[in-house]
Amino acid sequence: MNNIEKEIKKFLKPDMEILSCKINDKTDFLRIIIDSINNISIDETSHIVKKIKNDDMIMSNFPNGLKIEVGTPGIDSSLIKKFQFAKNIGRKIKLEYKDNIKSNNDSFCLVDANDSHIVVEKFSEKMNIKYENIINAKVEISFA
């Protein structure tokens, strides 16, 4: 798997990262989820699929053929990389995090994100939360 993932990384733009790379050996299905600080178009994902299908090293692992899906995280996906937090500054997030005493779960406005922590705000009170204390974070979608 690591060799395949390394090979796939060669086809990504420098600002793109692989969030998930899963192979179903029974069905020869490869599902790759990528993200970037910049938006990723459908044209870009289909270009990556074509590059993978033309790569002899990857295809040699699938003598019966390969079904490939390259996509980006869905709206219900958790934020897992620092750049994903930076990409969502100004949005409301549902955050599960731990402090010195217990786990907490609440909604906040994401105000800032840097290399060590995020800054969230609720009722005009700002709070810094280190990435290592984040259990789960998702952008809240509302249709108001």
C-alpha cells in the first residue's frame, strides 16, 4: 500500500495531500480522498485517475484491472489536517475537544488556525485549542 500511495503522490500538485487511500482487494477498487488549501476541480481529479491508470507500477498490482475513484472530502467529513482548519476560517464548526479536566463538545466560529492551534469564538469569547486536544471537528452546514 505504501508504494502505491507514494506513486500516487507523484501525480498530485504540491499543495495537495492524500487524506485516505483504501484498496478493496476483493473488488480491485482503489478509493483516494485528496484535499488542498485550494479548491480541487473535477477535472483535476479525473486527470489524476488517468495518470494512475497509465502508471505501470500501480497497474502491475492489479492484474485483473482496477476501478479507481479520486475525490475530495464530503461535507460531513472531519477536519484532520491543519490546512483544512485554515481553509475553513470564518465558518461554524462542531468541535469535540479535551481540556485538562474532561472532553467537551460544542459549536464555535473558527477564527484562526496556525501551526500549533486553532482559535474559536463563542459569545464574543475566544479560546485557543491545540491540535493534539481536538478529538473531532466538522464544519456545520446550515440551510437558513
